[in-house]
Amino acid sequence: MRNLTLKTWFLLAAFLTGAVLVAMTGLVLSRSEGSNGSSAVAEVNGDVITASELQHFARMHRASVIESFTTAFEATYDEAFWMTEYSDDAPIETLRDRALDDAIRMKLELRLVLEQGIVESVSYEGLIEQMDRENERRAAAVARGEPIYGPVRFEEDTFVDFYRSKINTVLKEMLAADELEPSEQELMDYYERVIPDLLPTQDRLVYDQYTIIYRTEGRDEDQSKEAARLMAERVRAQMQDGTAIDMNTSAPAPELSASYERALVLDEANASRMFKAANALYAALRESAISMKVSVVLDDVAEGRYLVVKVQERESAEPASFAETRDLVRKLYLEEAFERHIDTRVSDSDILRLPALEEQMLAIVQPKR
């Protein structure tokens, strides 16, 4: 293994002792899909991408594909939606492509971990086994009254995202030690170019937030999630028009729960915490504050909920100085540098789309009339 900085060794040690890393790592196989989940749909530099991996990322992109086609083409979400061509492109093809793009990136990230000597494989079986062990460990800890961090029990989708976040944190520091670490001048240039617009932490924003929870007992059902999305769109329209939210007309389906909170505040006291813990919400609020319009509907996959927010008031202030935000500037710089590094690896990779890819319907469920 290459020489690592003390900080990187610390991150690596924390990761290795976190009970989520396994000697045999991999991706998700949905047990409900049976043997079909292990069929190969593509290869990246010889590493196989399975149907299960593709279906995992398809579930992550499903709502955004529906939104993009209904917005761009005024498409109707009905039984024919997925197979209908709009401008020579069908939603099912877009969903497959987006899912495959993410699966390719994750496979290359895992290959990077293997190259660093942390794991021995990129197969999915080891992760499924480790997830079961982690769930057993958490259940035993709860039974003993011990504190745990995160969910009591992982589902496969949440575990793979949790795991990916962990390995990427380690990879960024490892690559920074070798090739991605910016100079002080590069950090200052990045601060001047990006941070004043991205992170004006002193601004005080007062906003309203509507939350619809679609996850029940740790599981996401397609029908519940779609009902939540449609309700979020109705609420977004009401907020856009400036009309009061009518909890009767926008009331959730019986399996959903919703709440409407007014006059929430984002300011210097909680900006850093929100930026780290709820970055999508933070970014949406910053975007909404610029135009004072309702943000797009946010799908908070980690929490199993949709959010609709609107900034009602904004009090601007001078942006934080470079010295005050240097650590955060470095973090953001490395995140972008890491994405560019993966982009380069993708473009340099030998990607083979296998015939089984086009047969994947990605477990889509057609809406009821």
C-alpha cells in the first residue's frame, strides 16, 4: 500500500473498524429478484455489473426521470409512459442509461479501493453478508441498551449508499495525498470563484418547508412514493402561487404522513450543520433565495421523504473570509477534483453493454388508472 498521511491513516483506521468494511466487498443483490439479480448486464474493464446493481440505481433515478419527461414533454404518467418515445428517447431508455452511468462510477470507485489494497474483491456477495452481520450487531446493541448511530436496521438500498459514502471519504483523502491535493493558491482561486455564491453562511433565510414521508418501516413502495411525489408537486404549485397550503386538498394518502412548518431559519448558527447533514436542502434554499421562488421538489432518499421549500425572507451579509472557511473550501475542492478524477476514469474505461441490459425493465410499476 502506498505511503499515506497521518490524517488519511486516521480516516482509514476509522473506516476499517467501523464494522461496515469487509474483505469481500460489492454491490446490492435484491433477494426478491432471485437468480436474475446476478445476471450480467455490462462490464467495466472486465468487472461485471449485475442486474441488481443496475436496479438499485434505477430506483434512485426513477422519480427524476418521471419529472424530467413530464416537464419537458408534458408527458402523461400512465401505463404507456415508460415505453413511449419522446423526441427519439423513451423514459425506460433514459432510466437504464442513468442507472448504468451510476453503476459504472461506483464500480470504478470500488476498483480504486481495491487498488489501494483495502479490499480483495468488488463482488456483491460480500456486502450482502456484511450487511446482515451489521444488522445483527445493531440489533444486539439495541437489545443491550447501547447507543447506535444511524438506522437500527439497514435495508439494501440505504446500506449501499452508506457504504459508498464511506469509501469515497477515504478515497478522497488517499488521492489527495498522491495527486489531488490543491496548492494554497488553487484553494484561494477556488474560494474567489465558487464560495461567495455557494456558501454565504451569514445570510439569514426564513423559509417554509412541507415534508411528505413515503418510507414505511424502512421500505419504499413505488405506489406510496409516487403518491408522495404528486402531492409534493401540488404543494409546490400552491406555494408558487403564494396561496396558503390547504392541508385538506394536499392531505397525504393514508400510508403517508406530512407536515408543514413555517418560518424556519437558516443562518450562521446552523448553516454549517445543514450543509454537511442535508446538503441537497441547503443547496435548494440557496438557489431559492437568489430568485425567491419555490425550489424543485427534493427527494431526500436517505430519509425517505419529499421536501418542498420556499424562502420568504433573506437578509444578506458579507461572505466569510478565506481564512474562516479554508477547511470547507478544501473539502469542496476535493469533492470536485474527485468527480473529475472519476470522470477521467470513466472516459478511459472499456465499457461493454451486454444484451441483457436492454431486457431490463428495472422493476418499474405502472400507475393505476
